[in-house]
Amino acid sequence: MTNNRPKIIEFDEGWDFVQKGITKLKKILEGLPEPQFTSEERMSLYMTIYNMCTQKPPHDYSEELYVKYRELFEEYIASTVIPSLSEKHGELMLREFVIMWSNVKIMGDKLSRFFHYLDRYYIARRYLPPCNKVGLVCFRNLVYKQMKGNVIGAVLSLIHRERLGDQIDRVLLKNVLDIFVEIGMKYYENDFEEAMLKDTAAFYSHKASIWILNNSCPDYMLKARECLKQEKERVSHYLQPSTELKLLEKVQQEFSSVVTGHSAQLLEKMHLEDSCDDMVDDFVVV
């Protein structure tokens, strides 16, 4: 009598086959000469993982596959992402940050198709991060938390340059800050936005202290309004809409504080107490 039962796939054998597909995908992502997956290769990978998840215990390897799936992202980040980012600085590092985030997202999207059965049954019943999100969680925990200081510093440096009149790559800034939001809005707000508002206060406190001494009160207020206009443009190009009011209030606060702190000098210099007071009262966020 013929035994029609399917052959049991042992874990090491099955994972070795899957690993070859993962290596192929990494080469494609890194731009190395590697042909794209054929439909037969995709199906073979899917069916291998499917069979490894549906074999009867003790050969149901769903848990082991999920662990290995997470580890492959951790290994990719440790061997490729972190070294690549660590050797770059400033704008070059920001560009690499965007590229590496994109690679991890693409890798998760492509691989999750092969691991669809694992997603649908094993993961769904255990409330674990789905396969297409595992890489993003690893990126947040291993890349973002280690590199956020450098990334935020580079972003603030570009914003500072723009405030001084330099042209910068606004699209790059938007791409970087969109990553903060994708990782979690709280990271954008608590890590980037808080630092940016502090930097903004320092910048305009310094500028306003110089302008108040070298300009008439009307010219000073015109400069203040122009700065508010520029900050609104910044929000529209690369900051989150929720940042706008906080940013404009911070700018207004610094310009108003300088007027208050130099009131005696203004009165002595210009004898415009009433007009200056009226202009400060009229200086509201627009």
C-alpha cells in the first residue's frame, strides 16, 4: 500500500530554503545583480512556509518561524543599517536614514507575502505584531532609539540654515519627519517637536534682541510678522499641521518678550510708548 502522506519538512531544512529566498531579496534591495523572483520561486517559498505551519505537532514550526522572522530583521539592522548610518553625518546621514527605512518597509512588505499563512493564523491568535510591521518595530527599537539624537540634530541644523536664508532640501526633511510620525506620533511630538520648539525659542530670542536695538519699532514688528509667515510656510512644507499653533506661539512669545525687556531703551530712543504698546497688543498669531 502506497504511503500518500506528505513528507515532513524538518525545521532546519525548511528554514535553509527560506533563508535563500531572504538572501535573494536583500541583494535585490541593495541593488546587487540579482534576478527578480519568478512566480515559481514565490510559490515555493509560500508553500514551504505554509507546510511548516500546518504540520501536526511536534512539527508545527509556526512559533519558530515567527522568532526567526523577527531575528532576520534584527540581523539586517545590526549588519547593514546601523553601520551604514554610523559612518555618515549631517544631510548624507539623513538621506541614508530615509533609504534604510524604505528598505526595511519594502523587505517587510515582500516577505510578509511569503509568511501570509503565519500572519493569518498564528499571529492573529496571539496579538503579535503582523509580519509587515515586525521590521518597523525592530527599526524603531534598534535604529531610531540609537540614532534619534543624530537625526534630530541634523534636521535642526538644516532648519537653522534655512532660517538664516540658505536653501535646503525640504523634501528630505519631510521624508525624515514622516518617519517619526510613522514610528509613532508621540515620537514626533516628544522627541523632535519639543527639541525644535526649544531651538526656535533660542534662535528668535537672539535675533529679536539684535533687531530691537537696530530697528524702529514699526520695522521690528514687520520683521516679526515676516518671520511668522516663514514659519507657517515651514509647517506647510515639512512639519505636521499640529505643530503650527505651537510654533507660531513660540515665535510670537520671543518677539513680545524682547519688546517688554527693552521697553526703557525704546522709550528713551524713540518716544513711541503708545504706538509700540499698540503694536505689541496687535501682534497676534495669524
